Amino acid sequence: MIAIIDYGMGNLHSVNKAVERLGYETVVTADPAAILAADGAILPGVGAFGDAMDNLRETGLESVVKQYVASGKPLLGICLGMQLLFDESEEYGQHAGLGLLPGRVIRFQGDYKVPHMGWNKLEVQQSSPLFEGLEEGHVYFVHSYHVQPALASDLLATVDYHQQVTAIVGRGNLFGMQFHPEKSGDLGMQLLAGFLKLAGSANR
């Protein structure tokens, strides 16, 4: 069972359908008990960082997400959901994040198109169970802010968009994807399947 965490700011339908297509049972929920009982959890996100953190706090889900990660079961943040895993963001002011990974979220700065929107080739930086059997390919992004991890060991994959841009992060049972795997063709679905496989093996 995969819990897709509903805190009012996620692209829940497309993520839910993608997980179901891969053969997993899902529950879209804000219920702490259902989330904590799940074999794997996904924290999606679309919108502004500060609003998302406000929603997580107001619903009590901030502590639930932290408790879930502490349990050792796998959690995946997608797009804004990945950014929320970090310490802070400068989006529309300074906002504290979940603080599960050290680093900050900053706006793209330069004489180029923002938001970063479109397909970019993933460049794997270090090995991860997510990448087993996969070849590098392209995935789909839509974002104006990007993560600067404090530790290189948390950076699993990048893309080139006028600079090295964080695409996938991971530490232990915690993962994040800045792009939308559910909108990234076969490679995106394979990466999502790699995460779900970890969830499936967590209770064996």
C-alpha cells in the first residue's frame, strides 16, 4: 500500500494513476494513521513553498511526515514535495522547510528562461537502487526554484540548465525528484517503479 499524502497542494490524480498503473495499491489521504501504516509514501507538491509548509503544519502532517521518515520506510518527494524536504526556501520570502535534508531552495538567476520548463537529460552522480538497470535519458521539469543540497552525498542525479541543477536526491529511505516522473515517459515511470520496489521490499 502506497500513501499519497494529501495536504491540499499536490498533483494527486496523476501521481495516483501512475502508481496504480505500476500495479500498486494506493490511498490518497491526510489521515495520519493511514499514512504511517503504508509501505511507502509519496509527498507530491505544486505551488508555493511557504503555502505548502503552512498547510502541512495546519493539518498536523509536518510531524507525520517526519515520523514516517524516522520509521525507516521509504518516502518520495516530487517537485515541490522534494523541495520541502530541505531546510529552507527563498520563494516569496524566507520559509523553513521540513529539515530532513540539509540545503536550501533558491530561484534561478541568469539571462535565460525561467521557469525551467521542458525535457532535460538526467546525469547520474552516484549509484542508487533507483537506477538499477536504467539507462540515462530525459525527464520533464517545470520549476522556477531549485535545490542546493548542502552535502554532495545527497545528490543522486542532475541536469544541465545553464548550470548543474539538482534532479534527484536521496539518503537512506528518503528520496526526492524535482521533475515529474509521472509525466516523464518511460524513464520517469521506471524511476517511480524503482522507488515503489523499495517500498515493496521494506516489509519482506
